[in-house]
Amino acid sequence: MKEKQGYFSIIQYSEHPERAEYINIGVVLFAAEAPCVFCKFGERPKRIKSAFNVNPGVHFELLQNSLYSRLFSEFGNGWRREDIERFISQRSGKIRLFPLRSVLVSDARVDLNRIFSELVGDISSKPRKQRANAKLASKLKEFGVDALLERPEPVFLEGGIKIEAPFGYQNGSFNLLQGLSLGDDPDKALSKASPAMIEGSLLFSQTLQEKRLVVVADDAEVHDESFISLLSSQMEQHKVHFYTMADLQPLVTDIRTNYALHH
């Protein structure tokens, strides 16, 4: 495959931009092949926590999604170097783009992954969300309802937000079912649960109530009943159905009942 001229920029983050202390969190590649703009971010904000001693939470994901949407909107149909440089110069706030670097591109996605690996990389640690989903899968298999569930496609919402879940089932609306690890600290547990509330509310409203998020929490038994009750109430207010792995029977019953109704 013939190589073509392209450019890339390192995406950087700072919790305190006024101090000019930035760390690399991703890469954007501008190439000739469609869709012309290719982005890759680090999977976890652990590097940010380590560098700035903060938990960026869902706000960090919204910043990333906003940047990707802007880049795709501006350059998804083509680009000129001077336009990209103007875009970079106008960036301000916690996320910025490093000055462009030239690169020959033969396969944009392969080259993007190579540049990302060399200049950013990922901290190799299994996300807690994945561990919670693995435990949820095991629990659902124990109850014998794993075969009654579907593997849902990702749902793309406005602003570039993507919602994924390992399981799905129908009960009037289509339910996207995912696990959540709470841990044993109430403050951290609430922080971990907050993104699901935001995603659930957006999912419900933007799909016109056709899809809902269902969250099954691990570690719930180590928290006070009052905290779990509060968390459940907040989830429901944000249109998220909430269950715990310690008490899955209501969810299992709902899955079985609705499978019989829809099949």
C-alpha cells in the first residue's frame, strides 16, 4: 500500500492548565483515507489520578467525547494543515493538542495504534467494570438465564457518547444490562455509580424511552442498607433499574417472565 502524507498530534490533559503541567492521554491522526480523522484515547484515567491526585470521573469522559466530536465535525470530510494548526491554537482548558508532527500513513488505524503505543500507551490493568461484568455473567449462568439474554449492539448518543453493555433483554423497553463494582468506601462508591446515572438518563431520553440501563452492583453487602437504598433511589430517578448481585432474584424473575412473553 502506497504511503501518503499525514499528520498527528498528541492529546494532553492537565488538571491545572495555568501551571502548564500536561500528560499524554491520546493521539489524533489526520490521514487521506476516510474518515480523515482517527482518535485513540487511553482506556483508563489512572495516569491522571497518579499525576494530579484527583479522580476525573465522568467529566473526563465528556471532555474526550466533546473533543472527538469537534475534530470529526471540523475535519471528518477532509482537512488542510493550516486549518488543523488554527484549530490547535484555539484550544484552551484542560485538554489541548500538541503541535502537529508529520507522518507517512499507509494504514491509518494501524499507524494510529503504533503511534499511540509509542507515545502514550495504556496502563495494563483490568478495569473494575470488566471484572464486575465477568462476575455478573457467572451469576446469571448460575441462575440459568444466560441463554435468555441478548448481546446488544453499542448505543451511540448525541455528543459522541457510546453506551455498551454485555447483556440485553426486552421488557417493554430494551434493557442494557451491566455490572458495577462499588468497593467498600461510600464516597468512592457514589463516584463510581454516578456515570451510570448520567448515561441512563441520556439513554432513556434520547431513545425516546425505548432503551433503559440496568445496573447490577457488586460489593453492595458491605454497605449500610440506607446507602444502598439511597443509591437505588438515585438510580431510579435517573431512569436506571438497579439491582445487587447479592439479591438477583427479582432481576432473574423479570428476565424469565419477559422472555416467555416475547418468544
